[in-house]
Amino acid sequence: MAYIFYSIIAIGLIVSALITRRRIMQCIIMHDALHAPAAPYRLITADGTTIEESRKRAASHCAYTCDLDLLDFVPADLPAEKLLALMQMYNPARYRTNRIAGAVSAGHALLISEAVANRAGISEDRAVSADEFFNLARRLKKFAPCRAGIAIAPGFQAGQQPGMTQHEGLQLIYGYGAPIIFSVELAIVAFILLGLFAAPYAALPALLALHAQPLIAFLGTPVRPGDLFSATLLRSLIITISSIAGIADMLKRRETHPDRVQARAEYAELLAAGTERFFDPRSETCPLCRGDNLVMLVQTHEPVMHKPGSFSLEKCRACGHIFQNPPLNTTGLSFYYRDLYDGLGAPLTEFILGSDDSVYRRRIKLFARYCTPGRWLDVGGGNGYLCCVARGRWPRARFDGLDLSRGIQEAQEQGWVDHGYRGLFPEFSGTLAGIYDGISMIQFLEHMVKPEENLRAAHTALVEGGLLFVEVPNPDFLPGRMLGRFWFQWLQPQHIHFFSIATMEKLLRESGFTPLARHVRESHIPIDYVLAAVFLLRFLAPPGHYPWHQKKGWRYSLWRCAVFTLGSPLIAAGFLADMLL
């Protein structure tokens, strides 16, 4: 068994190195262009980086000929671990086609077209701190969703960035996913080193593969990491030190960040009287059919932000409808939505929803079977991801979005939506009457206390014969029932109603719609088992850095790191189950 386990690790490490090598070979190579005319671009550099005028001219020429609004410079001598991290995050084959992909940067220099710079309010070249550089790169990428790229600059040297340790540099490259990646890398090294004592002949090939990764990835490519051979010889030690230091540093930053310190006092005041005041009295009847034969289905907690409270989902035996009971009141909704999509939770939301456009493309492909939109409204549009992807297929259509979060206004600033309405849909139904030929409500109705009001608003906003696309979690999904409280689509307390196909169609007819088609596969996101594994580990060792929890010391942080390190095979098994099933 040990031979199989460590053989899988060794093969995985070698394949990962070969993928990195292929990505490097697919990168744009920036060549000198001394006599090329200077194109209208602006330059952002991180502290400690110096760019000569000839280098900027070459970069401008490269960006112009490649039709890019953003071009990130990759020094050819970037340290090996940073280069491996960069290529782990950057896929040249998808970066320009994935319209909502987050920015990837080497963290040294970024070239911006004049058009994007003007829209983003950048009027001149500037040098910024490393933190500000990465934040700016991620923001600017949203202004150029399909016109951003990375180029390797053979003559450009990385230089020394003042005060920047290796784990801090890796943390900035990985972004919000840094804790996960650090934990996985630490787990791999830990399992290999333990194997050297328990089953040395089985673990030795995995250790050699780990150390050979930089050589496999970089030799014979346009990059020349200055520390290639030392990084190869000392790789286990480097990964262990940088991962532990990175995790410890992130925990410290989370605890001491001014926003979190302020929020801790505010949440302590909000929770002083307990969580019972966040709920209305329990309903004795079903909100859809008014039947009184109710049964408890799921009792669970808040799995994402781990705010305190217990939540119950009950099922009506008469019509099959599942709903939150007792329901949250207005105060409760305000409390549990606070810092979820905005504020402290914004980076997590963006990490989950805005990394891959494949699920959005599947939705658009499904919509295209029924319409070619002229004017579209995405209700519950969040940060505008669906509209941004849809614009790639229908560039001449108008796409508007509506949401309670300020992300919809940012989507308008970035050009992802033509207009962003912030508020509740029924409040706008009179203003938007008879405007749209298509409306989408993706993972929206289950959040609404009164879904029928939003359906009536959609009926008002659509032209005669207009189409409404609704997507809701399917409570009859068998794996969801098997996973119990750890199925991510229960998502308490945000998901209030769970509609079966029959109850959804009944509600649509009562709101004036004629159901035309139903689908249960096309927009499914295959993350049921992997998220169940993550939620289980988070249940065993909840995050301790959130301001609605009491402060926890270093011993708890060590315990949580151990739980996720030892539990990483469970996450890997969940990922494989999702891919296979």
C-alpha cells in the first residue's frame, strides 16, 4: 500500500513539473525593440525594481504587437520557488480566454495601456510597495478581462525587494489561496519525510521527484533562476520553512489587521445578547401550501464564515417543500450577511466565485439554446461574473445587473455590466417595466424570504414573450442527501427555501410564467465531495481568526494546521470523487 501511495505522489510531482515547463514554453518572450516606436502605456513598478527606458520601450512594443492592455514582466532570474508558484497560478492557454480569471503577477513590473489607466484613474508611471502592487494588479486585470498577459523578459533581473521574505513573496503570488497551498505543500513534505522512516524504499522516489521539480521545470527553458541548484538540493527544507512561516505570518496579520480589531469589538456587542434574537418564531405551517405536517430534515451551522448559531431545515410532507424554520428576521439577515459578500468576506467570495469561468460558460451555452439576448438583466448578479462571461458570447447585447452588495457597482466601473442596480428587485420593478427580453436568477431565489415577489417583479420587467432563467439548488440531489449537513448547497443561513422541480414550476405558474424547459445537469458544479471534506475539517477545527470568535492562541493554530495537514488526503479523495462521479 505504501508503494502505491508514494508512487502516486512521485508521479504527481513529476507531472506538475512537466506542466510548469510547458506553461513556461507557452509564455510570451519579450525581445529587445530598441528602434520600435513607444506605444502609449504606463508603467507600475514595485519597490526595489528598476526599469530602463529601453526595457519599457521593448515591453510596450511587445504588449502592442500582442494586443494586450496589461503586461506583467517576469524576470528570467526569478527565484525558483517563486517561479514555480507563478506558473502554478498562470495557465497561458486559458488566461486570455477566462474572462473572470484573477490577475497573476511576478510582483515586479506591470505595463498598462493608456485606455485602462484612464478608466482606473492612473495618470502617470508610479512605484508602489509590494502589497499595493499586487492589489493594483488584481484590480486592473478586471478592466482588461481578455487583454492581459505575462511575458518573460530575458534581460530583466529580479533585484532585491526591500523587506520581502520568501514566504511573503509566495503569499502575494498565491493570493487568497495561499493558506491552502502552504498546507498542501507542507503535508506532502511531511508525508514523504515520515515515509523515509516507515517505508524508506517506497518514499525515496517521491523525495527525489520533489527535489527534481525545479530542474525538470526550468532546464532548457528561457528562464534562469539564480538559485536553481540550491533550491533543488534544499527543497524539502525550503518548503517546510516557507510554509510554516507563511501560515504563521498570515495568522498574525489576520489577528492584528485594523479592520478586524475594530470588527471584533462590534461583533462582541452584537452577540452580547445571544443569537436567539436573530430569529422569528418557528412557523407551524409550510410557506407554500400552508400544510402543517412538518418534519426536521437537517440541523446545521454556518459553514463558510462560522458565525455562531444553529439552523434548522424542515420539510413539508404535503408538498415536499424544504425551508428554514425558524426563519431569520431582518436583524438576523443583516447580521449573517454582514462581511459575507462584502467587507471581511469579500476576498473569500471572489476566490470561490471568480476563479474559473467554466460554470458560467455552461450556463451561457444553455441560455443560447433558447435566445439571443438584446437586453439582459442578471438578478442577484453579485460581482457581475455571469454578465462578463456572457458579453464574450454576445458583445453587442446590453447586460445589466442587480444585487444588494456593492460588487455590482464595481462591476459597472469595470465594464462587466452596463448598469448596476443596487437594492431589492421589487423596488425597481416599476422603473424597469417591459425593458428586458431576458432575465436570469442564478442561485438567487433560495436566498429570498418572499421569492414570489421577485418572480412577479421579473414578470413586470420582461417584454411580452421574454424569457426567465432560474437556477436553484436541487434538494432531491442524491449525493446532497448522502452528505447530510456537510452538503455545501444547504448553505445556512443564507439559503432559506429549497424548491423541488414540482414546487418551482408551481411557483412560476402562480407568478404568471409558463415553464418551457428544465435541466438538472448543465450547470452542476462538481465540488460536492471536496467541499464536504473541507467543511468537515473546518467543523473539527473552525477558523479562529474571525472577529466573531474569541481570540485563540498559538496552540489552537498549531492544532488547526495539523488537522488540515493530516486531513489533506480526505480533500484529495473528495476532489477525485467529484471528477469521477
